[in-house]
Amino acid sequence: MRGAAGFSRDMTPPSAKWLGMDLIEHDPQKMYSKVSFEPNKDMINFGGVIQGGFLGAMMDDAMGFNTFISLNMKFSMATIDLSTQFLRAVPFDTIIGEAWVTKSGKAIAFTEAKLYIGDNELAARATSSLKLRPFEGLQFETS
């Protein structure tokens, strides 16, 4: 994962690494991030496309990561709700994601995400509410 101010690759959660997430760009003023995902073959379903649960996880990780860096890494978060819409099948290929914080308070942040395939074709979208908790450092081992 490429750097955002104050963030290093060894801080990337194992889930984001497994999903193949990498930061393309981040705009702190807009609280927006663009990421890519390089899926692995374990994500393919019987139809030969990426299974929807993994697409939901990609959007959840993109929204959580964007919120984490947009709020200056002061909060960890837990997803309270996640609403997804799958608009088309997603082939085994690079997936581009966008995530942004639509509103943030002291305890909850509201976020949105979209996934794109091919030539900027919208494949899925999601909204989420995230419970904000003070960030107390990484809760996983780095390696």
C-alpha cells in the first residue's frame, strides 16, 4: 500500500493485504481515497467471477481505510451496517475502488464506496456507518 501521510505499509491490516488492496491516491480535504484490488483465485465462484461477499469486503476495507486516514489515524472503527448493491458480474482482474466519508461526528462516520471494472464501468456500490473508537495502536502483528 502506497503511503498516505503518517501511514506506512506495515500498518496495512491483513484483510486488506489478502484482498490485494493498494492505495492509488488520497485527498484529505475531500476525505476521499482511490484504491486498487488485485483479487486472488480463492475469490472466484462457480460462475468464474468474484464472489459478492468478497466485493462487499473490498468496499468495507476501502471505506474503513479511507476513514482511518481521513480522520488523521485518531480512530479505529467497527462497521455498524453495510448496505451493498451489485450491479454486474466482476471478472478476475484488477478492480478499482473509490471511498469517501460523507459525514463524520464524534462517534459515527458515514461512508460510501464504489467499485469499477474495465474501462471505468461501475460494478458495485455500498454505504456504511462506522463506530469510531480511539485508536490505541495496531491490534495485529506486523511482519
